[in-house]
Amino acid sequence: MGSSLALYHFLLNNGHQVQIVTPSDYPDFLDWMPGNDKVINYEHAGGKSKQLAMDAELIFCLDFNTASRMEKFADSVLASQAKKVLIDHHLDPDNFCDYTFSFETSCATCELIYYFLLELGGAECITKEISECLYTGIMTDTGSFRFSSMTSDTHLVVAALMRTGASNFAIHENIYDNFSLDRTRFLGHCIKDKLVVLPEFRTAYIAITKEELIEYNHHSGDTEGIVNYALGIKGVRLAAFFCERDHLIKISFRSKENFSVKELSSTHFSGGGHRNAAGGRSIESLDLTIAKFLSLLPGLKETLNS
Ligand code: 5GP
């Protein structure tokens, strides 16, 4: 959302007609971002989204590396005659766009958009709105500027964004100090009742059913970040969060050091992402998905303990 909204503001400021389409809902804690009220969600406006894809001259695909991440919207985008531009930092991008700007070592697509906008419009094109959007994306993708992907150059980008109007404390508060009571209690439930630790495999996981989501009055984004509590346990190198959705199990993986969850996810769970943060999915039941995950651990034991 940060990269899309930043580019949206830049293009709008330069006289273009722009529309952001998301394939599905995104977390409520991003609703405050400037331009959010103009975003179209394919799940709520499929017809309009398809028409926009057909009429577009140029389509930017931001912050994902494979067409399937556009879910049901993918067919319309791929069928469109528009030139397509991918700007992304995930590993191993597919070749589905006319132009691919893939920088796998960058910490965030928002960092790439910052450099892209500097090239196109110079420093003066970076407005307060654009700064807020880019700051948010860099902050969330780097775990608040702490992951190994964060470089001294990125700190300079962040400093520039603060100078052009991004308020660091206001953005942190909007994202991290804005949870509903339900979400906070849900987090408590995940940690107290659902966390499983397997010291032999240096692994921890949490699995949540649809019924539990309903019980805790789940809202979009409430499950974000919960996997990190499993990873935060001393000695754990691999963490997983399984969440039962309507027709599939969505999985978040996180790891420490050299263990690649991207590899695990793309090989066994139709997913991908980064070395230490990846996602995937399963169309099996929750129990079968967990059983599959557990069955993989003995084969990974040596790597996890090395
Ligand atoms: P999260 O666990 O926060 O949903 O995602 C972690 C990382 O993996 C993000 O960079 C996200 O873009 C990527 N990711 C999540 N789910 C999938 C998926 O199903 N396929 C691919 N290729 N990447 C994913």
C-alpha cells in the first residue's frame, strides 16, 4: 500500500489519471494513509477493476513477484494490452511484465519507489503525502528499521522522508499503537493457548481456526505480525503461523540467520517471499497442513541446528 499510494500521488501530481486496485482486503491499520479512500478492492468492485485493467495504458505491479499474488484480478491484468512494469524486491520474480525492476537486496519496494521518483521528478517531487507512504512501507518491511536488509543508505532515505514531512512518531503510533481490544486479546490467546514450541527442531508455530477468528471478532490485519512472537523465543530459528481462511490455509513463515523460509515455502507450500520472511498456502485442511509441516522438520533438523 505504501509503494502504490506513493506512486499514485506522484502520478496524480503530474497530471495522470491513476487508480489503485488491490486484489483483496488489506489491514485496517493502513486506513489512515493519504489516498486510502480512493483505493478499489477487486473483491468489492470486480467489474470496475476489470474495466480499469482493460482501459489502462500502463499498469504498475508493486511489491510482489508473481502474477498469482493478484489472485482473481490476475487474469484481467495479464489480458490487458497495457504495458506492465514490475517494481519489487522479492526473490526470483516471474517474467510477467514488460519491464521488471527487481532489486532483491533492497529492504522494501518503498525504497525502490523513492529512488524511482527521484529519477523521474527530482527531490522536489517528494511531497508530504508521498513521504508518509514511503516511510510507512520502509518501517513495516524492516521491522522498524532493524532487519539485516536495512542499510545505512536506507537510513539516509528515511531521514530525507522525515525532512519532507513524514512524522516518525505519528506513523509508528498509527501502525503499532492502534490495535482493537479484540486483537490484543486474540494475540494473548495465540501466545497463551496456541503456541507450540519444538525445541528439538528449534521451531515454534501457532495455528488458528476459522472459529477462533470469529470468536475474537477478527478484522483484516489482526493476524499480521503474530508469527514474530513465535520467532522471538530464545533458541527458535523457524516460526510459522497457520490461519484457516474460507477456502485455504494461509501460512506465514519467519526465520533467523541463514535458514531460508523462502525455500521451504516455495518448495512445499506454493509460496515465496524472502529468506527470513515468506508466505504460502495450502488447500488441505488445517490438520493436514500442520501434519505436512511437522513431517518436513526431521529433514530440516540438521540445518536448523547447524
Ligand atoms: P506475510 O507472512 O507477512 O504474509 O508475508 C511475508 C512475505 O512473503 C512478504 O514479503 C510477502 O509478500 C511474501 N508472501 C506472502 N505470501 C506469499 C505467497 O503466497 N506467495 C509468494 N510468492 N509470496 C508470498
